Amino acid sequence: MADQATPNLPSRSFDATEAFYLLLGFERSWRDDGWMILGKGKLCLEFFLLPDLQPENSTFSCCLRLDDLPSFVAQCLQAGIPDTRKGWPRLHPTKRDANGLDIAYLIDPDGTLLRLIQND
């Protein structure tokens, strides 16, 4: 197995977190009372319970570097994630940033920011 890193993200409810990410094509590979792992292809997200998290105060984030950013963004929209600037979950559409990266932003139901970055 190649070296890898996986983000550890908060979840107020594993049931709600899993339901949200299943809409985006993730599948459960592990879950017990205190930890959950969801994967989609080479993407792997690990979650720990943090039931008292206030999404509006969350400072958790990670980057997902994607081979097909447009398809992932389309899947987010098909899942009903709104393109809005308030609330969560929400999606900010793809734009090219100052570094020349195509990047979109997804905020999950727990307020975690996922930077969606197109691989070169």
C-alpha cells in the first residue's frame, strides 16, 4: 500500500454524516461507537463523534484532490446540496484561484469545509 494520509473530521451524528456522504458516492468501510471511515475510490474520510459541535463555529477542514472535479460538483448538486453562501450543507461553485487551481468548496452538515481541488 502506498503512503497516505486521511483527514479526521467531526460528526455530530454518525447516522446523519453517513447519510450525507452516501449521497456523494462514499461507502462505509468501518464504523463502531466512536469512529467511522467512509471511502470513495482513493478518497478516505475518517470521522470521530463530537455531538456538541456547533457547525457555525467549526474550524475543521480538509482538501480533496480530484481527478474529475466537474463530476464531483455535479454529484453534489444532484444530491440537492444548495449553491448558497449561508447555512450548511452548501456548495460554492468551481472557480480558478490566484494560483491557477480550479477549486470548489463544500461545507458539510457539521460545518466542515472541504476544498475540492482539480488534479493537474
